[in-house]
Amino acid sequence: MTEDLSLMSLTIGKSVIDFQPRELKKFYRWRSTSNPTELTGTESFYSLHTNVRISRFLECLKLEIVFDELPVAEQQALYDFPGVLKDILFTNLLRAKAELQSSSPFDWQLEFPRLLERLQLLQLALGRSTWNENLLYTYLGNLKYELILSTRRIRPFRKYSGYVKTPSAAGTKRGSLGMKAEPEIFDRTTFEERDLVPFLLSPSEDYSLLGFSAESPIYHSLIRILQERKEIPNEFKKFLLFRPI
């Protein structure tokens, strides 16, 4: 008999499209860091039942934030998902939008299309889909989901005795077969994130605001690609988001 660890569950988000539970074939779960529980020995987490891949779901939520259509509870769920706040372009967009709203509280929406144009330029260069309201409505037209915030008791930790039944259970049998070469690792300790906010908010396409040195060997190549509205080769994309320390 399985022990019931659940204490509380609350639906914090649901698609406006009617659906049957059997249509939500994909399931994802992640911890909640913005909703800490005060009960000792418990944890909070999100459970998502949906009909789309998690990457599509997350992008849809990001789009809804950009166009001011996402409730606060779902915003927190998005920010808590691992890696979302490591998306440099997305976090810089949020900062630029907040700065625009604070500097022009009454007419910031008149300035917003220009911010969106700067964002789309960088998305094209990075090989990403360009964001606009049409894309948002396309996603929402097919999205079915239910997002639940739950609290449950933490299962008691089972201490490992060190005993293994067979050598293969320890992973030593034919361990060298089927190993793939490690991909090139990008060492972030030698780079820092670029501040893209000045460029996102610039009245014109002032590429100097991206923080490149005119003496940089890749500077003029990157600028030409941006001007031509093309995608940067994969090996150079990191230089649009990071600068050497």
C-alpha cells in the first residue's frame, strides 16, 4: 500500500479551452521555491498536465508575461522552473520592460513596439522564434493544461547500505560501451553576461550598446549579420549573450 504524502493541492492555472483529462497526456513536476511551506518536513511543488511539450508551454507563459496576460501565480511557477531565469535574453527583456514602465507609466505601451523590434532582432540572430501577439494566440489556440501547486510531506530518507547484488548493478559491467563523447563545455567563469537592456530600449539600432569593442575580431561580422537579419553561426552565438572577463 502506497503512503499518501499529499497535504494540500490548489489549481493555480487552467487553459480556457475545454478539455477532457485524457487529452492531457504529458506530465511534468518541479519544485516551488517562491512558495515555501511553513510546515516542517514538507515541500511545495508544481504539477503540470498538458497536451504540449514543456518547452512550448514555458515559451507560451513567457509570451503571456511579455504581453501582460499571465496571472501572478503562474508567473511564479514559470520563474521556479529550472533554467528559466538563466535565459539571458528573457531576463534582460523583463528588466527592459520594467524600466520602460517605470520611466513612462502612462504611455509605455506606445514605446513597447520598439522594444519588441529590438527583441525580435536578437531572437533572429540566435535562431529563436520571434515573439509577437500572433505567435501567442497561435500557442493559446492549441494549449490545454492544468497547473497545480501542491504541498506534501517529505518521504523519509532511506540510508544506503553500500551493498549491491551484482557487479552489473553497480554499473561496472561493460561500462565503456555506448559512451558518448562529452560536448564542448562553455566555461561561464571566464565570461560575464552582457547587459542587453540599453540596446533593447534604444531608439535606433545602436549596436555599440551591445557592449562589443570595435577592435574585436568578430565585432564587424556580428554587426553585419544583425543588419542582414540573419542567424549567427552556433559557435558565435554565445558572444552575443556573454563577454570575456
